[in-house]
Amino acid sequence: MHITTIGNANATAANAPVRGSSTASAEAARIRNDVDAARNTALSALNNDRFRVMLEQITDPGASGALMTMGGDSQNGVGVDFDTALSRYAENSK
């Protein structure tokens, strides 16, 4: 999987002009900081190999079938005990 960023991934929100009172400018600065933090977190996740591998695994069409077998029997309301869940996880991880 190759991820390409479009546009300038630098702190674009920090370049936006601030207008109004000091309360509004403080709120705008907080929002800019939140946006920048979210952008940095997203870029970090996209460049993380473990995250990329996990994303490839969960988007694999075969994974949905494996996840369905982990679910409990919803018809009679009986859940899966911990040992059964571990057993099924081990079977599906091979």
C-alpha cells in the first residue's frame, strides 16, 4: 500500500489570519493547534509500518469472515467464553 499526501502537509492552519477579540484569537489559536496535532498524528500513523500492516489486514476481504467466526451465537444469546475465543483466534491466526 502506498500513501501519498496531497498539498502541503505542514502547519497550514497556523498560517490562517486571526480576527476579533483576544478571546476569539485564543480560541482560534487552540483550534489551529488541535488541527495541527491531528494532522501530525494522522501523518505519523500513515507512515507507521505496523499501522500500515494492520490496515492491510483489516481491509482484506477474507478478514471479515475470520472476524465473523469470532462472534458469539446471537440466536440463543449465549456468549463465547474466553478459552473458546482464544482457541478461535489461534486457529484464524495461522
